[in-house]
Amino acid sequence: MTLVFEGVSKSINGQTHIYPTDLTLQKGTMNVLLGATTSGKTSLMRLMAGLDVPTTGRLLWNGEDVTGMRVQDR
């Protein structure tokens, strides 16, 4: 199982929370999000969970584009 971020960014009210990001997370690996307050950790997790939609880019779950897919349909 793999979750891939391709050029994902998130802006809210003209404020950039996540700049364009490429990231691959694979089953069986340990991944850690570290950063200062307001660095975008929670925004990134909300994108992973499907609670928010990225401003740009796309999310792939096992090769399937799930960017605009509802949480319950993932």
C-alpha cells in the first residue's frame, strides 16, 4: 500500500499552509512529521485523511487518484 502526494499544496484565504510537496509513504515504513507550530503538519494530515482537498496537486492511494474522493468512498 502506498500513499503518494504529487505537487500537493494547500492555501486558505490566500495564506499558503503547504507549499507544493511531493511525498511517498509506503506500508511497512515509519514516517514522522516534525515541524514548528503552524508549519503545516495538521494541514498535511487532514489532506491524508481526506478531510480537506488540496489547492493544487493530487493524492494517489495505491495508484488510484483519490484527490476529490469523499472520505467514505476511499
